[in-house]
Amino acid sequence: MGAGNQLISVHPDELRFKFELEKQNCCDLKLVNKTEHHVAFKVKTTSPKKYFVRPNTGVIQAWDACVITVTLQAQREYPPDLHCKDKFLLQSTIIPPNTDVDEIPQDAFNKDGEKTIEERKLRVVYTYPAHDNSVDEDSFMMGASPDAESVRTMQRLKDEKHAVLQQTKLLQHELERLKRLSRRKSDPGFSFSFVFFVGLIGAIVGYILNLVLSASPTE
């Protein structure tokens, strides 16, 4: 709501997180009371299970300030198209002097009567540590960022490498089983053919694994 916000100013005016899989990341917001009144605030988000906000409700005395910390919980996958659609809403209203945070009325942020409720929307921006460059959501929306493509390629190669490693482990176990079996067989030619066949498959899989590893972008 830009210039219409007269109660609280917010610094910075957006939440920026360095997005890394399986890692938490925090962003601090400084709220400044620009009035001679006590001002209560409340923070809401479109994804409450994804973010941890402390404090999400509070009271700022006249001309004072406070800092709230927003934590992005560890994520297991990248957002669709690497674009974050999450939003935050900061509500603020004047309350009687000496009102403690536990004494804020439950309807303090309801839009009714002559009470003034100011609202400010905050967008969320993810940056990705691909090739040591930061990529924000505007770049992804334009679809022109080489870093965004690098992140997708890196994730795909990691998935392929994991699948090849699993197949290699299975073949190694099968090869060991056939070796043990060959010791019990009376026909050495029969056992040798099976061992040779499995060994050939293992070599092919190893060659594919080397190709995948060599194609992986440097992190």
C-alpha cells in the first residue's frame, strides 16, 4: 500500500531467501512505528506451514521499532518453474497506551466500525546459488535466466546419478551372488558365462555413470 502506510514502515520491503534444498533460511524485517501512538501489528502468510514467523503479533511503542524473523523451513524440492508465489500480509492498528501484547483484543485487526486497519503486502523472492549468481523470481517469470536452466539441469543430473548408482549397487550384489554360485557349480563354463555377462553390464553402467558425473555442472 506504499505511501498509504502511515503507522509502520518496513525494512526491507520484501522477504528475500537464499533457497537451498534441505536447508532452513531466515530473513529479518525491521518494523518502525512512525507515530506517537502504540501500534499493534500482525503478520499473516499464504503458506503458514512453510514459514515460521516470530513474533507474528506484537506491540510497538511510539517512535520505537522491533525486528521480526521469518524462517523458511527446509524444502525437499524446488518450487514449480522456480517461481515463488507466496505472499505476506502485515496488518497494523492503533491501540490504547500501555497495552501489552497479551492484552490485544482478538478483534483488533477486524475491519469494522471506525477502527483503522492498515495493510501492507510483502512479496517473497528466492535466490538460487547457481554458478555463484543470484536469480530472483522476476528473471524466472521472463524465462530468460541461464541460471534457472542450470538449476533445473543440475537437479535432473543428480536424480539420474542417483538412479545409476542404485542400479550399479544392485548389479554388484548380483555379481557377488553369481560368483558364490559359480563355486558350487560343476560346470565352470556355465558359471564363467554368467559372470562375464554380469561384468559386462557393470562396465556399461559404470561408463554411463562416468558420463553423468562429467556432465554435472560445477556447484
